[in-house]
Amino acid sequence: MALPLIQLVAFTFMKFQSIGNDFIIADLHRYHKNDAESLQEKLTDPAMVRSLCARNTGVGADCLLIISRSYDNNKVDLLVYNADGSQARNCLNGVRTVAHYLNAFGSFDSDVTICIGGLNLLCTVSKVYPEEKKADVTTQVPKSKVLDHLTVTIDGKDFNGWSASVGNPHFVVLQEGDLKWIEHNGENFQKLPAFPEGVNVEFVKTINDHHYEVLVYERGCGITKGCSSGLAAVTRVLRDNGKLEINQKITLSMEGGDVVVWVDENNFIFLQATSHFVFKGSF
């Protein structure tokens, strides 16, 4: 049973979105220590997360983002919870919106390091559009790797792809996905022995050497309009398969929008996209 929102202490939140992926941002830095601890305990209850993220009866969001109470030398810790109440290890769209939020409403300049799931992600707010309440943000992903090339079978259909990690698990298939089939069968990827922690699945359609379309089935969310950790995994797989040169910028498109990506000499992945402030609320 969903917990009533009245159980929360006085709570102010921000709603942001990036490439169609929307978030509730709770900044514990704005609260006294005892209130922050109480608020975090209540917000991280899975039933509360589901209640907040519910489209028809709550605020409505793909994820709840909780910023740590302590800011340390332009560095913050971030907790991410999916709409189903489960905790996520990474969410690059969410990280992008938090960087925008901290620049627009916090005390941060253009650069901020966001710590999530054992990763330290440097974000740079490169351009701000005050009248449109949006900003362009570049995120640097230092750790990514292709783990294995494998074939999985679902409902008699084989998928050849690459398992990859960017702090969370991915399975990248370099072929166009069938939307209707994925809608009905995507959850079955989560039940495969090859992915004991579940997996985000990316289907990649080639438009040309500089442009790809990506369809993502995200664990805990289903088909999503935008998933930048998925796009980072796609970038890693393209690079490892010789389809992407060092510092070559390409565009990865999802239903929610475009992300420009590249890989530098240090093997770091970069993603550049826009974050939008939607509204401020409280209850």
C-alpha cells in the first residue's frame, strides 16, 4: 500500500527532464541535519518512491534523485531510485539534470563532480539558456568496458550482442529493435541467467557512420524515451568494434532527443545533451 505523502516532513522538490527522462530532485543540503536524515529515511522507502513517481496520483517521474546533505569542493553524492522503488547504480540523464540544478539553484559554477554507484562523474554546464530554463551539459564517464560477446534467446528469438558496464549492466544489440516485440517481451531479458542483476538492453539502428538510433528497455522502467547510461554503453561497444575513432563526435538519437558522444585518448566517454527545468513544488 502506498504511503500517504503527508508522512513527509515539509519537502520542497524540483522537477527536471533530459531527453524525455524526467526526475524529482530532492536536495538534502537545504535541510538541517536531523530533518535531512528523517527525510532521507522516508524518501528511500520503496513504497514512498513509487507513490512520488506515480504518473496519475503522485508527482510523476522516471526516477527520484536524492542529493547528499554535504557539498564538498564542488562534489556531491547522489542516490537514484527507479519508479518501481528499486535503487539504481547509475543514471546519466539524472546526473546531467543534477549538474544543471546545482548550477541554476545551488552554489556551483560550471563544473561539478557527482558521485554515484562508485563513479565520480565530472559534469560541465557549457551553455545556459535562462529564458528557456535549459542548459547544455557535458558528462565525462571515466569507467566503461565491454565484458563479453554473447547470444541470448527469448521466445525462440536469438539476440547477438555485447554485455557492457558503465557502472550498471547493459546488453547492446547492434540491430534495429522491434518496438511492439520489445514492449511485450523486454521484461524477459531480466530473467535470463546471463544477467543475474537484471540488465538495460539497447537496440542500435545505423543511420550512417555519424548517426545511430537507439531503443532502450531499461530495467525498473521498461521502454524509455531516454537513457544516457545506455548511450554510454553503446558508445563503448561502437568504439571497441572499430566503428568510432578517437575524438570522433557522433549523434545517438532516442525518442526523447539527441545526445552527442565521443571517446577521448584516455578512453573516457563524453556525452553532451540538454537539461530542462520543469517546475518547483512542495508538500
